[in-house]
Amino acid sequence: MPELRSRTIGGFLEDLASANATPGGGSVAALCGALASNLGCMVCRLTMNRVPTDDLADLLAHFISLERGFLELGDADELAFSAVMDAYRTERGDETRPAKIAAALIKATNVPQRVAESGIDLLEHLCVLAPLGSKQSVSDVGVAAHLAAAAVRSALLNVRINLAYRHDGEEIERIRVTAEALEKKCSNLEARAISTVTDRISQ
């Protein structure tokens, strides 16, 4: 499996449209996060060309780190899904099959949860960037906020579909509560970022 970063856009889209299960929604969620992070990088750099500040430099460094993390999680998501498929292909008479499936599902749930958490981190920093970036590029902060929110919500769908196949009741409930909190926080942060962007556009 080629790394997400090394794929061409055309190649990734062809793979996505194929009958193969990967790449799928998990990779797309992570890619949305990476795209949003890079829009944040762009706005920081454009603004720093005119008014360099330590705050913008710090934001830029964080967006670069987030982009790297999202792409790594996109790769991890494909590997985790493949591991689930491999576990289910284990012979039904194999006594290790239930444990293999359980372990694979845990990882397949953890990866998109990390994507969602990274998306929240990204939205928080986009909220900081929205009033600081140049007015000419503030709409790009809004696009980034929408993409970051899409990454969070999409990743949480993948969390929930994996929970449907798990049987560790207390852990399932804990993850559900966490997912609901992340989704609520996502909506609040997205609205905050877009409100700032809209206000600046209309000024």
C-alpha cells in the first residue's frame, strides 16, 4: 500500500472509486484534515509575508505538524481496516479468531477517534488564525474550518460503525460518550470560526 503522501491525486481518486474497500471513508476523513491544515499553513505564510509575528509562526508550525499527523493516520486507517478483514478471514474453527477480531476492531476504532481529536485540535487553531490572517485570505480559513469539521464528523462515523461490531460494553459506552462530546465541540468550533470569517469578509 503506497503512503497517502506519495500518491498522485488522480491515482488516489481512481483507487477510491474502485471496488476495493481501501482507501475509503477513513482515508478521506484524514485527507480532509490534511487539506485543512495546509490551508492554515498557506494563510499563515501569506500573512507573514506582510506582517511576521511569533503567533503566526507558532500557528504555522502547528499546522505543519497536524498535516503530517493526518496523513499518517490516513495510512494507519487503511492498515487497520485491512487487519479487520484479515481477522474475519481467519478460519471459524481457529480458537484465536475472536481475540484477533476484537484486537483488530479496537485499533480500527482508535484510529478514526484520533483523526476526530486531531480535527478538534485543528479547529481550535483555525479559530485563533481567523482574526489574525490577512483579510484577503480569510475565506480560506473558512474553507479549512469546514474541511476540518468534515474530517471530525466523517471520522466519528467510522468510530460508530466499528462500535457496532464490538462487544466490550463498558468501553463501547465510554467511546460513544466521547464521540458525542467531540461532535458537539466540533459544531461549536466550526460555528465560531465561520462567524469570525463572515464578520471579517463583511467589514
